[in-house]
Amino acid sequence: MLNFLKNILNPRGHQALTEALNGGAYLVDVRTPAEFSAGSVKGAVNIPLDAISKHLGKFAGKKSIVVFCRSGNRSSQAKRILDQNGINNVMDGRTWQNVQQLLTN
């Protein structure tokens, strides 16, 4: 419900996220390995939030990056960390279910 409201209130952000996803964005699930192995978005890589700073090189050269997690909290933190390290082509996909739904629509 919260994502639905955010999409209504910020349709441009929703459209930009959809375009990034359809354009082959680098999909990064920032949940724990256990959460990731229980289910995620097809094609996503798992870089847990607590390891983002150690793996900044994995983001170099990516046209667009979408980070996501279980509730949107960790993905928001991951986006902030990446922004602070000069990686500015990052979008917060919020939850993995939200990203999955946008990819299948």
C-alpha cells in the first residue's frame, strides 16, 4: 500500500524506475544472503547493506542501478551510501516485490 501511495504522489519517479528496469538496470538486492536465497528478483545480485562500501567497484560503469530490500529501509540507506561515494545513477526500488511487479507488468 505504501508503494502504491508513493507511486501516485510521485508518478515521475515511478516512471523513471520502470524505464530503468526495462532498460536493463543493474539490480542489487541489499538484504542478507539468507533473505536473498529465500527469493529475489531474477537477475539480481546480492550485496548486503553492510558490505556496500566494500564493493563500490562493482557499481562502476553501470548505466543505471536499482537497489531494493524487504521494506525499503535498507535500500534507502544503500542509495545514500552510494550517492555519498559519487555513484549517482542509483534508484531506490524500495522492496524486492515492488521491483518484481514492475518487471512483470
